[in-house]
Amino acid sequence: MKAGSLRAVLLDVDGTILDTREFILSAIEHARAAGGLPVLGRHELAAQVGRPLEAIYADWTDEPAPLVEAHRAFQAQHLHLAAAFPGAAETLGTLIHAGLRLAAVTSRSRRTSTRTLELAGLAPFFDAVVSAEDVAALKPDPAPLLHALGLLGERAAHAAMVGDTRHDVEAGQALAMFTVGATYGFAGEAIRAATPDRVISDIRDLPPALGLDAPRY
């Protein structure tokens, strides 16, 4: 992205700005147990993250709705399992200081998405939060990103998409956005296969990946 052309940054939430590994994987384990499904390894569960919950559970049962509700109810009762990655607040502050507008774009339900950002102290950094209920289709469909850009009043050509799964990167690529993949999230190094424009191993690496000064830490 050319220097000075960036005006907005869209960020995935889970695995990108919030460390929600226990928050999500424990919820899946709880829901699968409630549905009488066999135990799966966490590596296999982590590979599902980033997809809509309804799609994940539909692959495992003919009646996904009760399991989706069990998942969301568990999360609503265990908000403490979601926490900001070290350096997240400083990084977001650097982006704001650079004059950028920020939006959080998640496939998670509004039931917990906004609250976990609030509890982590990160909600004030965002001009908009787009959750699962706000759009008809979820990432990798670009609809959530388009909605976020509309709320910010910005165009894709002047925005970057940051996320930890291929669904985030592919959604950004669908709009020809500048994309940043985070290897510290759920997909790990596999995010490189989605060919994002930049790859970061720590959220504190984001400002330089966008051509900005890094926060001090």
C-alpha cells in the first residue's frame, strides 16, 4: 500500500486482537459434549475457527442449532477467558495516532463480541464493530468488510484487513484490499498459504507492516 493512502484498518477479533483460544475451544468442547459427540483434538478444533458457527456444527450433526446455542451460552458465562494480546492496546493506539479509523469485524455473535472488547479495554479504539448478526453472509464473503467500510465512510482502496485465518485474508482479497495475516492466531503459519500482502508474528508488528512507526514496548 502506498504511503499516505491508508485511511482505515479492519481487524478480525478472535486470534487477532483478542487471545480467545480457551474462550473458543472450550466452548466447542462444551457444545460437542452437550450434543453427545466424541472428543476431538484441539488441533482439529482450531482448524474450524473463522467459519460461521452454524457451518461448523452442521458438519458434525444434523441438528446444529442446539449446539450453537450451547456454544454461545458457554461463552456468555465465561467472558473472562477472552483477553487482549500483549501490546494490543498500544498497537491500536498507534494506529489511531496515525489518523486511521478502526473497525472490528468478527463472525462471532454480538452477544459476546462487543462485551469481550469492552472487558479487554479495547472497545474505545473502534469506530465500528461488525458482528455475525449485522450481515447476511460472513467471512470469507466480503459482506462484513463492506458493511464495516460503509460504517466508517471509507473505500476498500484505502483500507487494510488484518486477520489470523484464510477467511479474513480471502475476504479482504475479494475487495482488493491490502491484507495482513497474523501467524500468532488460530491458523498459525498456515496463514501464509492465503498469500496476504504482509505477515506478522506479533500484533505489535502491525504498524510497521502498514508502513507506520511501531509502538514502544
